[in-house]
Amino acid sequence: MRFLPFFSVLALGVALSAHQPPAGPGRTSPGPFTIGRPHILMVVADDLGIGEVSAYGATDVQTPVLDRLAQEGARFTSFYANSPVCSPSRAALLTGRHPPLVGVPGVIRTDPAESWGALRGDVTLLPQVLRTRGYHTAAVGKWHLGLDPADHPLDRGFDRFTGFLGDMMDDYRSHRRHGINYMRDGRREIDPEGHATDLFTQWAVDVVEQHDARTPLFLYLAYNAPHVPVQPTPAALARVRARLPDLDDRRARLLALVEHMDEGIGRVLAAFERRGMADGLLVVATSDNGGEVPAGATNGGLRGGKPVLFEGGIRIPALLRAPGLTRPGQTIGTPAQLMDLAPTIAGLVDAPLTAADGRSLWPAVLGQPFPERDLFFSVREGPRLGGQAVYAMRRGPWVLLQMEPREAWQVYDLERDPRQTVNRAGDAGDIPVASMGAAARAFIDRAEAVPFRR
């Protein structure tokens, strides 16, 4: 059975939207239409800021594959991670929920005393609902959503997993963390040779090449790059140094790691083409949080970076290519978050994703009304925050944020001050601090009520 062409007739999709039933109790509204079951590739980089992607204006990096996705599809210009660190953002991405509400307010680590999350067992993940629509689901690369047996990707909706269960790697070639080998093929421990970026790329290519193209595929490809330690391959670093001989070594190494990953994404897309699976392929490419400034990231000149709640820590690249829906070279300025991607994909194929906090982005893609909403951000951490959490909120151009637990809100106007240089907390006028503060406190009360340790 051949799939319908992927939304080749946009008018048909728009027409179908008029016949969609309203969302029922505990159910997200489906997307503006439902046609077929396209193959889906979701690529997630680790600590990739907007200052390290040429499609977002960076002039010293070359990311032709990501640039091509932007040229052929849509580029979100106000897209956010739910948190400025790894595990919470991945939880938001795969559940469509605010991360503290699913038990992951901070980074999950090997040491239980410094681990700040435990993904709730009763939460539904995107791959689980895609399986109800006949999808084969595969995860490749970094997991970082739990080390307990019950947290294994194969127990959270994935049919296939080849990758790294833990958080960062201490070395891209030895693939250890604290001396522990977290590399797995399914549940079996493996010890492969090679650079982690190359391994993840090849394993993703293997998934595509071994897949029965008649069955819809959801491939979740999560790279460790360009997370520290910044260890590019010698060949990638040589190319950057040849092109930019005067570039600072720290920046050169980071760009080489990014460009090597970009090349790998291109190899995976080429595998879809070879298998005849590229026609109508839905591609999402994004990051888990902003870039790490000490590692050489610029985050496009925004203030801060990982792991703080200023724009540099949470504003991330997000590219969506959906032939027949997205327009070539389209830019979307609607503020959105990682947690919106799960309901966007699930709604597209009419999968029953329940209780999502995120919202389908198809109306924004299609230029339909997309009402403004409050966006909330948070992170809990040990050494830096004493095991407590800090929060941020955006409403329209206004942002409230904290750098320290329970401190008074800092207030910024992104419209007039996108680099967040002037704290407006003490100003009079039409700044909605009181109403925003009340909304933020309500969110905090919900977040603080959810256990994050088993």
C-alpha cells in the first residue's frame, strides 16, 4: 500500500480542517487536517545555539544541510527550549508537557544525589502514540531521560534503540561517562569504535536502509554534538582552520563539531532518498537548549547561554520541512517551545496524544490564527542553585526571569531590548508585572508539587 503524497494539495488539507471535531476531554485537538502517514525524521542537537547555524545569520560557520532545510521549509525565529539544560528539554520534546510536570525539572545524572529528574511512568511519549497509527519508531543517539530499566527507550515507545543512555560523554571516542559505558544496542551493552557523531549518523542510516518503506517510520536522531568536550574530527577542524585561519581555536573547534554533525544529517537525508522514502518526508531539526558560551558559542549575540534563563540559554534553532505545508524560505515569528512539537506531529497523523501542554503549530505554519499564550521556563539544579528551581515567563514582548531561587523578578522588554540589557522591574507604566507574576506563581505551584525522584 502506497502512502498518499505528503500534503501535495494544500487546499485539500485546509478544506479538511473545517471538518475536524473539537478536542475531547483530555485530548489535544488534531492538526488542521489528517492525510496519510508520512515518514518523520526528528533531529536534535545538543547545546546548539542560533549563533552556530548559518541559516540564523552566523557568518563563520557553514551548515549547508540545515540551511537547505530552512530554504526548502520553515525557519522559526522565536523558538524556545522549555529549559536551558538537557533532560527537561528532551522530556518536553517527547511528551508535549512542561518538564517539571512530568517529573524532570533538571538534569538526570548517574549520581542520585545530583540527579534532578525521574520521568513519570504514567506519561505518554510521542513514539507511543505514533505506534497506534502503525509507525515503526526508532531512537538513535543520546537518550538522557533515565538510567533505570523502566526508563529505557524500548519501554517508552521505541521499537528500536541504538545509542547512549546517559548524559554527556567524557570523550567522543571512548564514549564513557564517569568511567561507565552507557552505549547500547537495544538493551545490550556495546563498545563501538569511532567518533560518536559518526556512529550516530551511521546507525541512523542503518535504520533507514533496513526499514520496510511501506511502513511509516519515525526516526528520532539525537546527537551529542556540539556538547562539551568539544572534540571535532581532525578533518572537520582542518577544514575550518583552512577557511578561517585567524579564528580563535575555541570557536574553531566548536564550529568544526557543528559542521561535522551537519554533514552527518545530510548522510541520513541521503539514505531516505536512496530508499525512495524522501517524497513527503517530514523533517524537524532543533536543539535542546542554547549554546554554552565558555565552549565558544555566541547564541547570535543574545544574552547568556546554557544553563541560564536569559534568551541565549533558551532561544534555539528550529526548522520544519513539510512539503505542501511549509513554504520554501518561510519564516515564522510565532513564539513556540519544544513541547509544541509532539502535539504538532501527533495531530498531523491524528494520533491520540493526551493531556499535552503544548499546542499544534500547524495554524502558525498555515498563517491561520494562533492566539497568544504565556510561555513558562524552568530549571532545577544542585551545585548552582542548591537543589532549588528558577523560573521564567514570556507574555508578548515581556519577560520575567530569575537567576537565583526565590529572587524578585527581573523584567525585560524583548521588543525594545532583545539583548536584555535593561531590567525594567522598577519602572512604572504599562508593564504587566502583577498579572504575569500571578500566572507565574500558579505555574510554580504546579511544578513544585510534582516529585522528581523515585
